[in-house]
Amino acid sequence: HAKNCGKNNAKLYSSSLTMQIMSHVKLEVGLRKALQNNELYLLYQPQVDVPSARIVGVEALVRWRHPEHGVIPPNEFIPLAEETGLIVPIGEWVLRTACQQARAWHSQFGQAVRMAVNLSARQFKDENLAQTVLAVLQETGLDPSLLELELTEGTLMDNALATLATLEQLRGVGVLLSIDDFGTGYSSMSYLKRFDVRALKIDKSFISGLPQDSENAAITRAIIAMAHGLKMVVVAEGVETREQLDLLKHYGCDMAQGYHLGRPAAQDAISQMLGNVGSGAAAV
Ligand code: C2E
Ligand code: MG
Ligand code: MG
Ligand code: MG
């Protein structure tokens, strides 16, 4: 518990630090210009198939290179982007950039690299979301089954009817869905089944205490058992040690993501990983 508190405090502190330097208004004005000034960029974090240790996908994670304040992490500007609605154009830029990259890797290495993109609840309120996704896929030529949209339990359960309609449209487009930060929110199992979710991503707060923390171990095993029972795949987030990876392998966890397997990295570093080992790079 003490460890978790420390982490949360650190997060609050760093975010309030940015806020101290920049007023809310200044941050907003800056964010409005960030897109047109090319200040946003993506990092990609490997997602590894646990049994084979191969990179089968990446998650796109946005960064903002502020001209005066340096690199600002998403936790410090995505909430503002959501509040202001700027997340809609920013999210579309993320989606397009990520799909272009996945398409480029596919033709460069002949290897299907699945691209995971985070979506905010606010983006699901945009009734054009499915059309935007379809347009981006057509424009970039990426196979829809190589695009995975990550949403949280909150997004899934919030405004369920509108979300259901959008998710059904997205299913029609042929993209994959996964639930991010699973276990930290509230979701109904019947929804997970109904929405045809491919994967559950176990939140990193459950993984960080492994292998010592027996309660988190129990939660992790229960999520894996439930997901497999519902024919879903499980991804462990925040895998930082070899011991954690070994334990997850023992539990039958399908995929893993975390600093032990690869930090979020620029496109050329990922290209190198994919290129090094030919088709299907081994991560560890
Ligand atoms: P997320 O989707 O759950 O992404 C995983 C976060 O955990 C990333 O933080 C990643 O850098 C971090 N991480 C990965 N491995 C480890 C590990 O082993 N240990 C620890 N302690 N952390 C690890 P990041 O990049 O700062 O992103 C934070 C959140 O911001 C994301 O959480 C996601 O919710 C949001 N986000 C990032 N990019 C986008 C985006 O393009 N659109 C939207 N809507 N949200 C985004
Ligand atoms: Mg995510
Ligand atoms: Mg998240
Ligand atoms: Mg997460």
C-alpha cells in the first residue's frame, strides 16, 4: 500500500508541476497549436507473445514535445484534450499515424504487426468514430484485423446504448477491441461477451507486486481463468522483471507488455527489433 501511495503522489506531483509552470489556459492554447505545429509524436511499445517471446504487436503511445517545456507525457495533457474536445482531432491524428506505421512495417518486413491504439471515452461520443476508423484504414491500406482499439471499462459501461451502437459499427469494420487497465474499473461480464472483446489487459497495478503479493497473484490468475473461459486473450501490462514474466507464463498468460520486454520506443528502434530477427523478433 505504501508503495502505491508513493506512486500516486509522484504522479500528482509531476502533473501539478507542469500546471505550476503553465497555467491551464496556456496549456490549452499550446495544445490547440500542437497538432498543426507537429509537436505530437508517437512511441511504440512491444507486445510480446509469452510462449514464443516474439513481438506480435505494439501499442502506440502519444507524446507532446512542447517547444518550451520539453516532452509532456499523456497523463498530463490527455485529460485536458478530453475536456476541450481536442482529443477528437488528436485521436484521429494518432490513429492515422499509427496505421501508416503498421502498414509500413507490414510491407517492409512482411510481418503482420498488430497496432494497438488507445481511445478515450470522449472519442466514443463522436458519432463519426467508426467512419473515421474506416476512412483511415482505407487511406493507409492497413488490414482492419491488424488494428486493435483499447478502451477502458469506464468507456465500455458509460452510455452503454450509444457505445453499443458504435462498437457494432466498429465490429462491422473488422477491427479488434481490448479492455485496457482491466480490474481497476467496473464492467459487467455480460457486456464483455456481448461486445466481442478480443483481449483483457490486466492493469499494471496488479502485476507490479508480483511474484510476492499473493492477493495480486490471485487476482491475476482469476482474470486469466475468466478471460480464457470467455475465449478472450489476456495481456499483462507493466511487466518489469524476469520473475514476473516467468510467473505469468506459468499462469498461462497469453501476452505481455512492460519495461522488461521493451520500453516505449521510437519507430526506428522498433524497426530495428523487427528487422533484426527477420520474421517474428524474439524479445527476450
Ligand atoms: P495505457 O494505455 O495503460 O498505457 C500503458 C502505460 O504504461 C504507458 O504510459 C506506458 O509507458 C506505461 N508502461 C509500460 N510498461 C510499463 C512498465 O513496465 N512499468 C510501468 N511503471 N509503466 C509501464 P504512458 O505512455 O505515459 O501513457 C499513459 C496513458 O496515457 C496510457 O495508459 C493511456 O491511457 C493514455 N494514452 C497514451 N497515448 C494515448 C493516445 O494516443 N490516446 C489516448 N486517448 N490516450 C493515450
Ligand atoms: Mg493502453
Ligand atoms: Mg489507459
Ligand atoms: Mg493500461
